[in-house]
Amino acid sequence: MQPVTESRKPVLPRLEKQKNTLAKKVLSIKDEETIELLAAYYQDLISTKRISKAQYNKEMELAEKSVNEGKFVTNTQVMEEMKKW
């Protein structure tokens, strides 16, 4: 955690107010499905780890290779498949 600097001090009260407002809204939710969705979203936010530049480049190279080999689905194909649902 970064130390509080003079330039950040005015931001803290605003953030605390936003957190309190959000907490009140979350606490007022009655729908179980909405609570589960929020919990899953929150877990995803805190568990997502950034990948390294090398990993990113590797994934991009693999994606480009797949496209160049014709291993992809067009938007039109996806839309046609969705109509079957």
C-alpha cells in the first residue's frame, strides 16, 4: 500500500464516501442471485493476475498463428449459430 501523500489526501474522503455508499447498497440487496453474482464478480476482480509481457507476446503469437491457419470463427458464423439456440 502506498503512503498517503499530500496530493492524495483530498481523494481519500471521496473514496471513503463511495465505499460507504456502495456498502449500503450491497447490504440492502435481497435477491440471492444478485448477491452470488456480485460475489463471483468480486472474486474474479481480486484473483485476476496480470501476465508478463513475455506471456502476453506468446499468447498473441499463438492467436496470430491460429488465424493464419484459418482456425477462427467469424462474427457472421457466431450470429448464425446463436439463431439456433
